[in-house]
Amino acid sequence: MIGDDGDSGLLDILGNRNRRRIIVLLREKPCYVTEIAERLALNPKAVVDHLQYMERAEFLSSRTDTRRRKYYCLVRDIKIEITMAEPTGMVQQQISSSHDLFLQSVVNLRSLLGAHNRHIETLEYLESDLDAAMDDLVSTSKEILAGETEINLITALCNSDLSVPEIHRITDIPVLRIESALAWLEGKGIVTRHGQKYSVREINGK
């Protein structure tokens, strides 16, 4: 339970839809940045910002596994208590109006839940396709890529164009290893550089 002194931080966290989605996901199990970005279809840089904000607010903690992937997990759940004052001086017209508003709320909730369920079904299909695409990437890269570092870099760059510091924040791969791997991938024509940003080269070479 969050006390009065934590109300502001709690409202900031719950007031953001993507932070709420991240919290729901982390209730299932600890996840790393790329996994969260793929499952929620978010930009990895935005995911990092949300995670770091919630970690500073002491809602999350993180650990790095043997593969140097940083996993985030909830350190405490959120419980909100709301106390409502008893209504006074309510007239019959207000009761009737409240009844109409209640019925409208039921209709709105039913409509939104229907849209939500359709959206979840679409996300499940997308997650299945993402898993299949990751499996294809791993299986087809064995004779092309040097190792797991390159796979992680390509996965990150498939989400968005990134600089070396941004890749480091997302993957926790050491900067020197990132620079070396990017140079190797650029030499193979797999990634291209535009200023400080790197991107995956398209099939047509752009």
C-alpha cells in the first residue's frame, strides 16, 4: 500500500498508460527491455525511460543475468483505497439521472471491453508472429552472424534507429563490444550508419 507521501509518484506512474501496461506484464514474470518492447509493441528507448522512472520511484528492481540481459521485476504491488462521502440532499431527479448515467456506463464498459478483447486477440497473433520471426532470425543467422551479441544488436535496431549509447542502455552490452560488433555488421552490409545512428539495411540496400 502506498502512503500519502507516495501519492504523487503513484499518480505519475498510473497516469501513464504504457507504464500501466508494463506493470501488468511484470506481474506475470520479470522481463528485459527488448522483451517488453516486443510484447507491448513499444519503442525500446521509451521502455527504458519508463523502467528507469519506476526504478527511481522504487516500484521496480533489476538484475543482470549471465547473458548480460537486465531483467526488471516489481518490488511491491500497488493497492489503492478510495473513500467516498455519503451523498446528501439528493432529490428524485438526481436519482433518475444517476440511473441513466449508470446504464450509460454499463453500455460504455461493454463496448470498451469488447474492443479490448479484440485488441488482445490481435496482440496475441502479433506476439506469435514475433516469436516465429525471432526463431527465424536465430536459425538463419548461424552461418552469417558472429554470435549472440550481433543477434541482440539486430533485434534492437529492428525496433528503431539507435546510437551506441542508446543500444548500451537497452541491451547492457559493453560499449566497446557494441562498437566492434556494429563495425563488423556494417562491413557485412547488414547495418548502415547515419551520423550517430545505426539502422538495419533494407533488402534493396537502402
